[in-house]
Amino acid sequence: MVELTPFHIAFPVHDLETARAFYTGVLGCGTGREDSTWIDFDLYGHQIVAHLDRGLEPKTISNPVDGDEVPVPHFGVVLTLDAWKALRDRMEARDDIDWVIRPRVRFAGEPGEQATMFLRDPSGNALEFKAFADLGHLFAT
């Protein structure tokens, strides 16, 4: 098995301060380096970077997966089941979450069974948070 290391992804946002409020205030991310056109966020130990794109037009493409319309593109994190449940509870307690797919179990009883939820940030970027009872099933077929 490959040793897991943090991933890095850069994505567009229409407003940096709105992105900061969402990623730090809603998701609980820490911040790192920043400039006038970008901010580094710590998303569960991964480096995600919001880059300013004032002309951003969110995409609404999706593909069917296990009865849901999954947004494309999207990014996110595979969490432990306990961390996923804690995040789910925090998000469900809020009334300002832009849900795409509310928390649920996908592929129930099948290889790859997973808890999942999708939400959008204020710029329309779709994020998925998922968890497996057994992380060894991450690539199960």
C-alpha cells in the first residue's frame, strides 16, 4: 500500500473573503499562506487553494451514481466514520448549507458501501465528504 500524503488542489472562487468565511467558519479549515488573489486552506491536513476568478460561472453538470445526481467536477476528503458523523452533525445543524446530496449511505450492503454528502461553497464548487466503515474498501469493486 502507498503511504498517503496530503493532496493539493487549486480551485476558483468569485470572492476571497466569502471563501474565507465558508472554509474557515463553516468547514473549520485553518489558513496558510495567502495573497491578494489566493488563500491556502487546511482541509483535514490537505492543501486546498482558493484562487480569485471574478468572472466565475458555476457549473451544474452531474452524473447518476446510485440514485443521486453527483456534481461534476467536485473534490473532497475521505474521512474516518467518526469524523464524517461529526461533520454531518455540524452541517445538518446549520440552516445555510447549500446541499447537493444530503448525508446518506451509498452502495448499502455492497462492496464500497460508504457514507457520503455533497455541498456547494458560495462560489458553486461542489465538495464531497465520504467515509467507509472499513477504509480497506475504498477501492472495492
